[in-house]
Amino acid sequence: MDEIRSQLDSGRRGVAHPASPAPSERAHPQDPDVESLCREVLERYEEVTFVYRLCERIGAVLDESALARLVLSDVLAVLGADAGEVWLRCGEGLSLAASAPGEAAPLPLPAIAEVAETGRTWVLDDERGAAAAAAVALPSSAGTPLGVIALFGRPTDRTYRTGEVRLLTAVASLTAAFVRNIRFGEAVRRADARRREDDIAHQVHRGLFPRHEPVFPGLEVSGGFRAAEWIGGDYYGYVPMPDGSLGVAVADVAGHGVGAALFMAIAKGALESEARARVSPAEILTRVNRVVASDLGAADLFATFFFAGIRPGGREIRWASAGHNPPVVLRASGEVAMLPPSGPALGLTGAAGWSDAATPLATGDVVVVYTDGVVEARDSGRQPFGLERLVAAARRPGASAATIREHILLALARHTGPVAPSDDRTVVVLRAVPDPEAP
């Protein structure tokens, strides 16, 4: 390349040559065709060198805006433009990523917007007092361009030549490739962060469930949970109460994910604190509701919640229900009763209140507390499992609470078959049994 430059320089200085060159000398550098060819080769070499060096420099840039500023600065210097802009696609619109020498208008020129939509190059000649301008699209494999590089004005008052537009197009392609890499890296990092958050939420949610079933005089208790997703929204648990009663809670947060796990963790902490100091299920729910409504009111999260206290001996259940699916009471006599809600769901308003209710239990009576994911689970024909199937599956005279719980979950699995669950499924079975300590 140094030899080509030397030949161009000697040609420009007008070196003397014979008037009638020999055939072997007709390719002398000062021949206009040869000089033009040498100049073109030199320009192409300089363009390739520019692109290569630009590629090296932007390879270390990890931010879109920094990348856009670097590319624009180099392009302005090489092509001699007065000003320039780099617009990048952000959602459905364009965002100004870089401008020089000063701030550009908040919205792209109509011609630039058209280039961003169609991908067609725009070149404006220096005529009628308008400065020369050029804009090329940043190509995308998805079809719609990633953005636009636009240049305005020339100090030489001439339009952008074909070779210069071609160089600008090559730089735009290079820029688009690095923008895609940056965005892909950001997407991977966001996905990794979400996975870490989901793993934490999963562990938090799983940690809310009891490790073992309680041993309580006159009562068998057995709970089961089946998650629809990695992070569930259901909960069940047990807590001792100050009068010796056993507190049983079943809840269902609207939604899944980190928010649902956080809601339930806060609700469980408040429940355990309040239930150890009070015996009224309604008062306990009222106080838990104040906590979640205060801490999570802005998150638009709420939960249905059933809480019951069973006295020692298992002969009465006192309960309050915050919008929860009515638990089913299967009497040993064959009668079926329901425990309806006594107030709204938790978290809707801090001013909500509930009322207590009590129901006697006799030996052999069974109470089934469940979440809506059980009765609303559908088979391949879109038929829900429903309350009747739940009652039929729970009718197992003489069977233990654990056996009844497993039979319900098995019947549910048979009903849905291969259909993936759309909601969590929680079942807690309470069964009144003879109290060995009773007189």
C-alpha cells in the first residue's frame, strides 16, 4: 500500500515521461486509468482498515449507548460529516442512542423513521440549500431493522458518494451485530437473575409447609400439596394456640411467583404470631389482614384464607374463612355440610373483618379443606373435577386421614390424566377419632 501511495504522489507531481511510451510502459502510474485504480485500491484498503480497527474497539464495549457513541464518533471523523445520530429500536419505537455534536430532536426525522421501518437507504443531495444527508438501517434477521445511523452535512458541500454509503452500510451491519450480542447478553443475565429469584422463592415457599403432621388428641390430620409450577401460591400449616387448641390454616394466593411466595411468607409469620396469643379465628384473620394489607397493599396481591381452631379431644371446630372455598364436612352419619366464607379475601382492604363460627365433630366425622385448584382441575374434555367427585373420593368410612387425602389426590390425578395442572392443588383432611385420654 505504501508503494501505491508513492505512485499516486509521483503522478500528482507530474514526473516527465517520453512522448510516445513503449507498449511495456503504458501501465505507468501517471496514466489516468491506473492512477484512478490505485486511488480506489487505496480507498478500499483504508475502509477495510477502518472497519477492522472499529471492530477491535467496539468488541470491548458492553453498553448500547457507549457502542453507539463510539461508532458515531468514528464515522463522523472518517466520512467528514457535520453531524450524526444513531437511533436504536426500543420496543415498538426508536430511541436516540447517540448524537453529535449536540442533542438531537426527541423524535427521528420522518425519513429516518422510514428507513427504520423499510430498511431502505436514504440519501439527500446537496441541492436547493439543503445539506447533504444519508441514513442507513441497522439490519436484523427478524426483518425489522434494529435502528438507523444518519449523517448530516459535508464540509465540501457535496453529496455522499456510493462508496461512502457502502462503507456506512458496512459499519451499520457491524454495529447491528454487536447490538444483538449486547442484547443477547443482557437477556441471558436477566434470565439468570430470574432463575436465581425463582429458586429463592421456591425454597421460601417450600419452607412454609410443615415438616410433619401434628399429633393431637382426638384428631388425625394429614395435608398434601401439588404445585402447578416451580413456585406455587398455596399454603397449609399448623400452629398451637394458647388454649391448647390446634390451629389449622389453608390459603391460596392469587397468582404465583416471587410475589406470591413473599405474600405467603409474611402472612404465615403474622399468623403464627397472632395465633399463639389469641383463640378467636376471626380476630386472628383480622390482624393478619392488617399486616399484609399494610405491607403488600401496593402489590395488588390477595389470598383466600381458611383458619380453624380444634379443641383438645377433637369434638369442635371453630373457624373463620376469608373468601376461601367452603370446606366439606362428611358426617359419619352420611350427612354433608359446608363451612362457608365469613368475610372477604385477605389483602383487599385493611378495614375488612370476619366472624367466628363453630361446628361440632363426632367420632368418624371428616373435614376436607382444599383450594380451588382441586375442584377446578379439568380433564381433556374440559370437565372440572368438581365438588361431587371430591366428596365421593373422600368417602372412605374407617380410613385414616392420610388415606383419605391420598385417595382424593389419586382420584384427581386420574380425572385430569395427562392434562398439565393450571393451578396448585392443596388438600388437608381432619378426621375425628376417639381420644384415648378422654374419661
